[in-house]
Amino acid sequence: MFVDYEKSRGSYIVDADGNRFLDCFAQIASIPVGYNNPRLVKAAQSPEMIRALVNRPALGSFPPTDWLETLRQGILKAAPPGFDQVFTSMNGSDANESAYKAACMWKAQMDRGGPGVDFTPEEIESAMLNKAPGSPNYSILSFKGGFHGRLFGSLATTRSKPIHKLDIPAFDWPCAPFPKLRYPLEDNIRANAEEEARCLEETERLITSFHNPVAAVVVEPIQSEGGDNHASPAFFQCLREMTLRHNVIFIVDEVQTGVGATGKLWAHEHWNLSQAPDIVTFSKKAQAAGYFFRDAALRPNKAYRQFNTWMGDPSKAIIMRAILEEIQQHDLVARTAQTGEYLYAGLASLGQKFPDQILNLRGKDRGTFIAFDSPHRDDVVRRCKQKGVNVGVSGEQAIRLRPMLIFEKQHADILLNTLESVLRDVIARPVAF
């Protein structure tokens, strides 16, 4: 879909032919406050932005004099509770890759005796041969259905679709089962608890016995690309306790769930953890990218260990600062939670009218981060677009909704009315694919 971004405004996207759509997918969940948002336009036209763009600095070596203040007023202001440090990067895949490196360096330091213990000649020599002990055989545990990026390390932890991984060499890293919950949740409490217990048991077995020692566990609060798969706060609480028990770094991948879409600024805030995650990665709606961390031991103990030329982008940090100002001024996270309740109730009502077409509705109390399964998924999505509503897909049958934080009840009504019309058409004139 070629887009006329000059004509696109707010929650509406315009294609090259001038057709206008209510955008409930928002550039794969990455537009937070609408197309051509005036505050972002103003930030983009500022002298500060011009300097950042035309003098793009190599941040690791030559950061601008105002870089720390830019971080304090933007990215760090958005840090999850308990976090006060950030490593900036280029995109979501890069954020996860860098987080994995931080976890492995941390584990090696601990195995070596602490950050003050220097490398041995054997480690230095073997690292250049990609062999132990300089290149240890650590692993990152991820979950079936998870998506963490398409670079080599992040791809090794991505388990959503074969097409992402085919022909690409991968690390020998473990994959744990992620719960497959039954819906409606209130009718399947016991079965879902047993399913989560099964997955946790297998996860702990892998952490304790996998042949490549596990340095970190990475998990999405809601598996997005893999089909919008949820788990209960109790599952994540147990997972956090498990990582603490076995001294494993706990990485929460908030690339898609972060910055307000679930009705909280960060989705893991819904879990009420006894101790915050070790690392939280971010990108998409933040526009900037990187990871937050708490423990100074996760900071590299030598120069150039976590490094590339740009290490992020000051222009994106400026935009993120403007996004956060917009969110705060208009209380968009709370409004997203309210709109999500309204939208979920509307979809539940549609589910009663079309019980064979709206299946496994999920995302209650998670803002507008909502999905459902459809036996005619691709046909429904195509027909919605023909009627002026752009929605997304994930997994094999899921329709995922990823509207912007400015999505309101009148937008929800348009979406719900369009879906009802489409589902009536699908039942009357189904199309085989």
C-alpha cells in the first residue's frame, strides 16, 4: 500500500489514489500520536533537530553537549518504575541484540569472578577463533511463538514463523512452550492454570539442564507476531521468581507493547512483579530504540564492548521527547485504557452476534491491544480495507488491532460498525482462499 503521508492526518491514512482509511494497524503498531501530529512537526522543524540530522553524531565517541539532557527530558523520563539507565540503539532488533550481549557479558563477568577480573590470554586468543573460553557457549531462552527481530541473535530467539528463519544459521538456544490459553478466560480457569504450570515447569527444566548455559530469558508481555498470545500476571510473576532463583537475566521485550498501548506506559506494569525485570527493550511507538536497565553490573566494564558508530539517533530521541509530552498533556495512556474497555465490550457484543466468526477474543483490560481469531481472517481484513478500515493480522488466524493512542470511542464505533457489516457479508458471500 503506497501512502500519501502529506494527506494522512491523525488516525487516518491516505493511499496513493486518495482513498482514506481509519488506520487500526498504525505502521505495525509504531505510530503513537497520529500522522502529522503538530507537536512532532514542530519538533522536526526545530534548530535542535536540524543539528541532529545534518551532524549525526557517533554517540559512543562524540555525543553532543546536550545529549544527557535530551535523554533526561525524553527517553529516561519514560523509564519503567525502578529503571534509571538506558542504552540507545537503532531499532527493535538491535535493542534486543544489544540486550542479549549485555546479559552474556554480565554472566561471563560473574563466572570470571566479577567485573574487576581481567580477561586471560586464552580467552583473548580463543575469542578470535569463535571458540571457548573467549566465546562461551551461553544461550538465550525464548518462547515458542515469540518474535524478537530478524538479525542473527534476535532471529535465533524468534519462533513465530518459519519464513523469518529459513536458510539462516542459528545459535543452539532453547525454546520453551508459551501458554495456549482457552477463551473465555473465566470459563477455563483450571485448564489455563494447568497449562501455565506445564509451561513454567518446562522452562525451569531448560534453564537448569540445557547443554548451553542459559544467560537470559526473553519474553514478550503479549506475543504479537506469533498470534497475539497472552499469559496471566501469575505466569510472569513465577517466571520472574524463576530467573531470580537461578541467577538468570530477565529481559522483557516491550518493542511492540510499550508506550501506552496496553493502558499502561509499559505492559509489564500489569504484572505487579515482586522485583522489576533486569532489562526492558523498546522501540516502535517510542520511535527511538534501546533498552532500560537497573543494575550497574550490566553496564560494560570496558570501552567498546557495547558499541557501534551511531548507537541510536539523537533525532529519534527528540521525537520521543515530543511524543511523551503529547501523551502527558492529553493523558493518552489513561484514555487508551478507557477506549480499550469500550472497544473490547463492543467486540464481545459482536462475538455474541457472530459466535462462529469472532473467536478467542483477547486483550481485556489491556487497552486497545486487542485481537480475535477469524476462520475467514484474510477475507475479513480485505473487506475491511474495501470499506475504509485498515487492520492487521498475526499468527495463523488472528486479526490484531493496533490503533494509535489518539484512537477514541468514535473511531471504535467506526471499526465496530465496519466489522459488523463485513461479517454479515462474509456469512452471506464467503470467499474461499
